[in-house]
Amino acid sequence: MSEGPLIVQSDKTLLLEIDHVLADECRKAIAPFAELERSPEHIHTYRLTNLGLWNARAAGHDAEAVIDILLRYSRYSVPHTLLVDIAETMDRYGRLRLEAHPVHGLILTSTDAAVLEEVLRAKKIAPMFGPRIDPETVVVFASERGRLKQSLLRLGWPAEDMAGYVDGEAHPISLVEKDWKLRTYQKMAAEGFWHGGSGVIVLPCGAGKTMVGAAAMALAKATTLILVTNTVAARQWRNELLLKTSLTEDEIGEYSGTKKEIKPVTIATYQVLTTKKGGVYAHLDLFDSHDWGLIIYDEVHLLPAPVFRFTADIQSRRRLGLTATLVREDGMEGEVFSLIGPKRYDVPWKEIEAQGYIAPAECIEVRVNLTDAERLLYATSEPEHRYRTCATTLTKTKVAKFIAEKHQGEQVLVIGQYLDQLAILGETLGVPVITGDTPIKDRESLFQLFRDGEVKTLVVSKVANFSIDLPEATIAIQVSGAFGSRQEEAQRLGRILRPKSDGRGARFYTLVARDTIDQDFAQNRQRFLTEQGYSYQIIDADDILSGDNKLGS
Amino acid sequence: MLLAARGDLLSPLPTDISALASRASAPPSISRALDSLNLWEIQILEALVALPEPITIESIIAATSEDAKLVIEKLISLALVFPDEDQIRVLKAIHDSVGNEPTGLGPVLGLLSSKAIKKISDAPKNAQTVLERLTWGPPRGSVSDIKKPGVAIKWLLDNDLLLAVNSKTVVLPREIGIHLRGGKIHRELQNKPTDYRGREFTQSEIDKSAVGAIITLLHQIEELMKLWAGEPPAILRSGGIGVREVKKAADGLGVDENYLIFIAELSYICGLVTVDREEELLPTSTFDLWLNSTHDERWQLIVNGWLTTSRVSGLVGKSEARYISALGPEIDRAAAANLRALFLKLVAEISPCAPDLSALSQRVRWERPRRGVGLHTDIANWSSREAEWLGITGRGAISSFGSAILAGKDDSGLSKALPKEIDHILIQADNTAIAPGPLRLDLAQELSLIANVESKGGATVYRFSENSIRRGLDNGRSSDEINKFLTKISKTSIPQPLSYLIADVGKRHGKLRVGIGWSSYIRCEDESVVNAILADRRTAHLQLRKIAPQVLFTEIDTAEAVNTLIEAGFLPAIEGRDGALVTRKRSAARAISKTRPPRVIGDYEIPRDELLTAALRALRAGDRASAKRSGVPTTVASATPSETMAALTVAIKSKETLVIGYADSDGGVSQRIIDPIQVMAGVLVAYDHGNDEVLRFPVSRINGIALVE
């Protein structure tokens, strides 16, 4: 029995022992077909999924190569049934192919007439087809390309899309690497995307996803539509692009609630795209307004449903998705993959941290007690108010104040979900509060004051969850959140992960009400980060307040 | 020889050689013997039946081929045909079983035939066509009216090339048919079996794959039993379990439905699970014993169950017309074990090659054309799939463990091939612990008490949670003990959140107590907890009443009260009448009914040597007895019980030898030659000449008695 670093489990998970001499080699070998699921300190877990195996096929790896890798690195024998399963799954890919036909336009062909027959009989997708040309070929309505691919994926017969991309209107864009350089992983990510055609790049917050986008634009050299979560993020993108690419102010347009500019590079918000006017999405025309060569989806895990549907219609354009956490609490990861494209690049957070591109962070869970009165209130509250009742306990305000004072002199963000709680916190701490109601202008100026160090502490709502660049923030205190959302937890940690000028580490406090549903949600929220190798320390609020715990400072 | 080849003749043991001879030529036994022949041997037998007498070795070779000789010898040793000077004669029972028109040849014409054959070349064209049509059978043709035949038919009838059977049917006589077939009987001789050799592997490749399959198999069976102990599936009224139960369990285990059906059947066959009180399926105590034996023993039990069973799990759900249910009564096929053994024998013969499956299934059909008709391909395919699942084969070829178990060895060598046991785990910050190999059983059991298993295979992944730690505490562990245990077996330091979790649950455990009984009380020194429980709407249905500041009362029983509290997020512990905490032992559900594995329908095993020797001795004794009994009356006059008793008393006194008519437990009456010794409580003790031993005969079963003169 060979002493390999990999253990293949019968439930299709792969365990990789990372202290093994062959671990690195093995990780590179399995990365093309296995999804990294967890990467804590000793053993990383990968999973074999149909999607992953098909993506590997699409990237040119065949079943024999995959099986060979598993056998080579596996410590124990690999169940034969699993190998058979891999071979069968991978064999399903490419039986159907989408091609561009000189006469008929988009066609679906198959070398296996039986498969085509099976697919044509599926009720859901029958309307997407035009006339049958011969037993192995059928015409597909071009507008259905995305939807068809999605449906075929669900049927278990993923189509190989050979129909190609339109180049879009060319536009010169290049990176201007004056006082900075594109990092190795950013370069690899951009190239990985370009070779794959379309796809998703997963990088931790603060690792410079914007620059991956810019690098991709420089490769495409075409007009680009960038979709971002909100106006503040749009402006940040704009500033970054102006600073680090050859683009000038005249070439970048903003398409948001306030401005409606369409320029060779246009940055639009998800919100404006999903705004309805008279029952129709008024701004979806933006996609057609220009012969875009590239569409970038920032924070693709937040992609709203209408944009989803629209993406299905623009399958012939190159699409790049950027995200730190491809976990959707609605379980639509699969849709993202089939519409934007497969995951092209992914690195564990801890690896980027080791390279020094994101700050090391300590995560601390502080358990606070409800007062007796609050406990009684909690017990009697309606299920839908339960979380709010315990998450907004007054004890949290007390503890947050204490911690903020402890870290006087450092830049502190207090993050919460409930506006009244945030208002009380702002009042208690004597600092400004930013919520969705704060005008964009005020928001920007407050963030700028914070960046400049004039304001040391900010209380923010979920508007600051994403895409807000606050380089010098080192302390985050989370008092409440969107229930058990794993990606929100990760995004919030991401706010303080920009490397600090003095190399200081960051600290992420999360205040949790003991013995309540808050504690359960916290556990779920932390899962993504612990699986990325972060370790939470749990301490009692009473110990902090009484001074028994000096918070390590 | 004969007994070894025809095992059915041994049960029950014939009394002497002449009884053996008559049994061997009886149709049921003949039919069994024919079942064991291959297609080529059947062809020779058909030829023997078809050829007109007298048949000699030469004539049979002429009609078939040179290698017929070997087959004839085998048929003789099976007592299916016998040599008579230079002729070969065939038992009548075989004629009956082959039928009147062997290989589509008509009735024997006899003396007229040679004259008729000479006429064939003169036949007009139309008549030739008719002959051609009838040559390869069936030999009968219809005519509209025999009285007014067409020209061709009339010519053929006139020349004895056709015979009239009735007013509408004519038949081609056998001699003519054979002549037209060029002196042969079969169009194609099946004397060359198909080669089924496929891809070749090294033994280590094969074994590696087999070990993986074996580990999965044993693990999945264990999981299935545990799953069913928790949620026993209901038994359908028609027997077996329904589609939904199969789907549910397959989803639960994350396996394919066919695989699930297979391991469910195996568990049932081996008695690991049984039908409890005729309503649901539950694991048995055999399962617990099985679980505590070594991997090798566990595997061997399962494999032996599979080798002998007549149940064919592949049939489940196969028929579209009617659902055949798993563990149901309809999946026995008498030929299954026989064909399965044949399959394995064929695979073993080409080791270390894997078979080509379609060629192999043809070969199976060739080897046993009369067994499991219509099932050959299915059984070959299913056996191949199942042998792979069982690790008897790996990548299609026979594994070294498989060949050991087929050779009847006690040690299959599996223990050496299994990965070494380990005694440590790695605990990680995400509250998981990983045993990177098979964990020592005692450690695994202890660990699964305080953590939930998340993934199994070569390694095991455990996850700690508040609930899992609490389970440990409920089972009498203290948080200190848990900490010590983990520190001892973990190669890595325990992450702070985990030690916090253990300490935290430990601190709270037992604070809130529920008293035992039909009604329960809930007490906690922390009054605010008591108030919170009382105020919580999720506990409303307990109809709690506060009987003291720290005590609540409910009329609901303890188990229900505890469950409700857990669901509402509290941490109750059960308190005994003495006020001490009651540890809740995890007791898995087990069947109360006696284990009744399904019976095996099927073949007589090939008798072992000891049995054969014993049988021979008995036969010889029987012969001696019949030689002695020159004066034995052929039938024994029937006697009333009182006459019997009187005769026995006299014979015991005068030490005489008697012949008795004795009804055995099958209801058949046999004659026994005995020396009576004594009669006690209605049972005769006597020396039996036939069996050469002292036996007991209930007097009520003796229906006749006479003196041997």
C-alpha cells in the first residue's frame, strides 16, 4: 500500500494531508477536477462533483487521467465503484455539442442519436429547439443558448459549447504598472479565465479582485460592462481603473441611480438593473446598448435573479465572475457556474495570507449573557422575532463599547444588522453611523474621513458588507447579522484584511448571546471561515468586563 | 464416481445397489443429471437419441465429430447411457426427456428407408423444395387435404420420402432427414466453447481494488443496519420492503439503489436483519456478534451467504409488469447458486485476466444450457457486478481473497491486505476530527459517542457539536474525561473553541433536571431558567405548572418532556428516584423475533469425500443384507399393532431376525432387516442390518412384520 497524501472516501470526498511531502504536487494535480471544500490547518477536504468532473473534461482532462491521479496519490485503495462512476460521469460530457452552423445558425449535434432523442423528449426544453436537420442535429434558437445549457446540465447531459464568443467592439486597454505590479496569483487567475473563455474567479476579500478584472480587460481589449453591488463600489472600481490602467475619465461611464452614462467601459449597479418601471425592467437594455466584448460580475454570489435570467441570453459574450465566497444561501451555486462559467481559479485564504497579501486575522467570539428580563422576553417572543430579541441585547452594547475603548487609537468598525441597535451603538460610542439611509455623498465623505484617520470608529450596517475599501481598519466588532449567513461573515472579515502599512494583524470580534439562537447562527456563520483555516477563540464577556481577560493586548 | 457426479442420489441414501440403479434411472434424477451437461454433451445425447439403432461409437462419431468419444465416456460414467457389447444404449427416460422429434427429426421409417433414399435424386424440383424446407426441422408440414395432395407432395408420399400423419399433416422420416443433413444430426456442432478472456491485470491491481470494495461493503452494511435500527422499514403485506424504503435508505447511505438492494439482501440472507413480529425489519443480535468479529470473518460470512443463496437480488424491480420487492418472497431462482458458482469458476480459470462479459455470458449458457433458461445473461451480468461489490473480484478479475474463499481456506489473507489500524486522530479548528485510517475499534466507539461521523471510507471524519458532546455526558462521561481522551489520542492540540465547548456543555449539563416517571417534574436551581421554560411557547403542550420557584410539573412522561426541552434549546438531564443523574445508554433497537434467514432453494451440493465413503459403506452393507435375505418375503403382510407387539416379544426372546415394513418420516414404506433387542415406551430398539447399526423404531410406524427364514 503506497503512503500517498490523499485519502479517497466512498462519499466522493478527498482528504489531503497537507503536511505530506507530496501534498503540494497532489493539490495541483487534483485541482482541475475536485472542488476545494474545506481548508483547515491539517487536512483539506475536496469533493468530486459532476460539475467539477465536467469542467475538467471541458478543460481537456479525460477520465483516465483523473483516475490515474487518484490511484497515484491515494493512500488506500480506491473503491472501484467510484472509479466507474467517474468514468461514466465524464463520459456524459460532450455527447452533445452546441455549434455554429454556416446555414442553420446555432445547432445542437450529437454523435449518439439516442442521447439527442432523450433530450428532445424532455418537455422543458422542447420549445428551445427549431427544426430537426437530421437524426443527429437539431436547430437551437440562439436566444436559448444559456437556458438550454442550464437545462441540459440538469438533465445530466452537459453540452460542450463550441459556438464560440463574439469579440465585441475593440477598445484599447492596458495595465499601467508604474509603482505596483500584478501579483502572481492575480495574473494566473486572469489568464486562467481568458483561456477558459468565461468563468468565475474566487479570491479572498482584500486580495485585489479588482485588479484581476482589470487584467482581464487588458487581455480582452474590448468594451466592457462591469456590474457591481452599489454606487460606492462603482466609484471605487472607477478610481482603481483610472489609477492602474490606461483608461481615462472620458472612457469610463457610471450607470447608476444618479447617473446614466454609457461609455466604452461602463460600470452599472445591480440595483439599477433590477429596478422596475411600470412592471418591466427598464434598464436591462443596457446589455444590448453596446457590442460588449466582456462582462464582469463583481461579487457574483449576489447576482440577483433578473440579471441571472438576462445572463442566460448573452451566452455569446465573455463573462467573468468575481467573488470571495461562492456560497449562496439559496443554493444557486450551480446556476452561477452554468451561466457565468465554471470556477477558473481558487486559492485558500490562508495561502494568500502566507504570501502577505492579506493581513493575518484573529477571530474572537465573545459570549454575552442576556439579562434575566431579556431571557424571559426571548422565551416568549414569536419565532420570527427570536433572533432579533437576543442579537440586540443591551449587554452587547456594553461589551462593544468596552472592546472599542480597549482598542483606542486603532481603526474600529462596528457592524450590525438592526438600525435601532446601530443607532444606540453610535450614541453610546459617540461616533457616526452609516446605514442604507445615509446619502451616498455623506457615505463617501465619512469613509474618506475614516481612511484619512480623522474618524477612528464607524458604526455601519450591511451597506458596508461588500466592496468597501477601508485599508487601515484593523478591528471589526460584529454585533448582529443576517442570521446564519456564511458569506456575510466572510465578507465582514474581509473589510479588515487589507495588509496594514505597519504589518499589524487584524482582529474580528463577534458578539454572540449565550444559549440562544444567536449562538446557533454564529456557528453556521463561522463555518466558511473555519473551513478556510481560520480559528475562532471563544471567550466570556463577563471575563472581559471584569478585567480577567485583557484581550491579549 | 456415479455418486460423486450425481449428488442427488445420496439423499436419501438408497438401501442397496439395485435401489440405487432404479433411482438413477428415474426421470427426476435423470433430469437433474441432464441439467449439469453442457451444450456439446447435450448434442451428443441428442444424436444418440436421434440416430437409428444400432448405435456404435463409430456411427456416433460419423454423425458428429471425433471428440464425441470423450463425451460418450462421461455419459457412461453418469449412467445416462450404457455400453452393451459394442453398441451404446440410451436410457428410456432420456428418450422421453429429449422428446419424439429430437433436433427436429421425424419418426423412424425402418426397412423402407434405404430404398427411399435412393429416390431422392430423382425428385422433381418442387419436391426438392419441400424436402429442403423440412430438412432442419420441424419435420412436419401441413397440406390442405391428404386425399388430394399436390403433385410434389404426392410424389414424395408415393416414394416414402414423406409419411402422412393425419389428414392434414405430413412428416419427413428420420432416416431421410439425416441423409439430407449429410449424415449429420446438427447444423452446427457446439464442441468449441467461447473464449471469454478480457483485459489482464496484475494481482496487486486486482487486490487493491478488491480491498476498497470490501471496506465499502462492510461499512455500508453496518450503516444500513444502524439506519434501520433507527427507522425500521415496514414489511409489505405481500412480503419484502417497498420501493420507497429502498429509495430512502439509498439516499441515506448515498449509494445506488441496486447496491442498496444487494446489501439489504445479503444482510437478510446472513441473518443480520430479520422480520420482527411480522411487521417491520430490524437488525438482530447476530448483527452485534458480526460487528465484533474481524473484518475477515465479517467478510467471509457475507460472501458465503451470497455463494449459497438462491435469491437473486438483481431481479428486484426488474420486471415492469409487476414490482418484485426487495427481501420479498419472489426472488428465489433454483439455478442461481449453481450458475453463480459456474461464473466464479470460469472467472477464476482465466486469472489474472478479467472476462469479456458478453462472451462470458455466452459461455455460461453453453456450460449449462438447461439451467436457468432465460436467465443466463442476467445472472452473468449480475454476478459480475456483485462479485465486484463483494471484492471477490477486483477490476473484473478474481482477487486473491476471492480465490482463497472459493478454495475453502479459513484465512482469506484479507487481514494482511487491509490498511493498518491507527490509534490517533487530528483535530482541526472547524470542530472536525479526522482519523486518517481505520481507527482502533475501541477508540472509534468512544469517539462516536462524543462526535458525529460525517464521512467514512479509508479515513473517518468526525464532527463535534453541542449535541454530540451532550450525548457523551448523557452516557456517563464527564467533560474532564472527554478532554483527557481527546488529548490522549489527538496528534494535534485541541483547538480552543472545542475545549470551550466541552467545558461549557459540561458546566451546564445536569443543571436542569427532569424527574423520571409517567408524569415528570422539571427542576433547576436557576429560577430564571425555570421561568423561561414556563414562558416558552414551544413547551406549551407540556402544560407545565409551577409547584415551587425552582420546580415545574407536567403530566407528560419523561421522554417526551426531555425531547421537548431539547427542541426548545434547553439542556435537560434525567434524574432518577434517588436524585442522581441517570445515564442514558444508547440502546439500539434489535429484533425480538427469532432470526429467520430465508431458506435456500436449490441444488444438491457436490458430496464431500467423507460422505461418499460413508455412503459406499452403507450400500455395501445393504447388499450384504439383501444377499442374506434369500428367504425374505418380498412383501410383508400387514399387521395390527397388537400383532406386531406379540411378534416382537417372541422374536426378542428367541433372538430371531425379522423383516419389518417401516414407514419413514417421508411417508415412504421401506423394508428393514432387523434383530430386535428390546421394546421400551412404544419404541423398538433393534440392530438394523442395512445400516449396520442399532436404531430406534417407533412401533406405531411398523406396519408389517415377518420372520426371515
